[in-house]
Amino acid sequence: MNAHGPKISRQETAGAACEGFRSAMRHLASGVSLITTGQGEERTGLTATSVSSLSMEPPSLVVCINRTSTTLKAMRENRVFGVNFLAAGHREVADRFAGRGNVTGAARYQGSEWITLVTGAPLLADALAAIDCTIDTIMEWSTHALVIGRAEAIHQPGGGQALVHWRCSYLDL
């Protein structure tokens, strides 16, 4: 014990910091997107809230994905992906791509209409907007990879309200 109470190990401090960080980040409202890649039965994807515009020239964005993700593995192989901004009516597809109900791979695409543009990456036909990307760079940082995608084509059917994730729940914007 020291003058300020019991000595806390660095590991305990790191664990508490991680939980505090996770809890704090739940207060950041984020748009919900699907990250999609592959063709036919090799399609896969995930639900993401870590998507951001990076540059207007060239038009590019960044997506943060867990390094253990099978979608990231497929993206590395395919070198293309789609970013699909979801509308309020897309809660069910967001859940499927988040792995709820143990739906994986190409089965996540059932029940929705998909299109392709330049790269062949699957894009949700009725997304608020969908961006067809080629991979420019993948940078690894601890548990995640930052994937920088160059926009090759844009699909903007628009309409509806955005689907937002906040405090572990979906909300309509």
C-alpha cells in the first residue's frame, strides 16, 4: 500500500481504461453502414459505425475493421468493397450483417436487392447512398485495421431517414 491507497497494477489500470473507453464511446452517435465485398457465394460483409470521409481529392473514405474479421480477409483478397449508408427501414439488414441470428457469409444478402457498379462489389439497391471502392491502403493499429478506399462510383437513391447507432441501440435520425 502507498499513501494513496492500494497499489493498482498496470494491467488492472489498462483493463479499467478499456472498459471506460468502451463505455464513453457508446455516447458517440454514428451512422450505420454495411461494408460489403465478394461475389456470388463468396460474398460477405459486416455492419459498421466507424466510417468517415477522408479526402475529396481523390474522393476517399476510411473504414475501421477488426483485424480478425473474415470480411477484412475477403477485402484484402478482392481489393474492392462497398460502403452502404443505411436508412431507418434497414434495421433488419443491419442486424443480419452484425451477425445476429448467426447468419454468415452470402446468407446475409438474402431478403435485400443488390446491384453492382464499377468494381463488382455488392451495393444495397435502396441504401441512402452506396460508395463503390477500391482499396488504396490498409494500415493496422492494435486490434483493428484502417482501410482507405478510393471512391470509384456512387449510387444515391436517397430518401428516408438515416439509421443511427447510439448507446447500443438503433435510432432513426
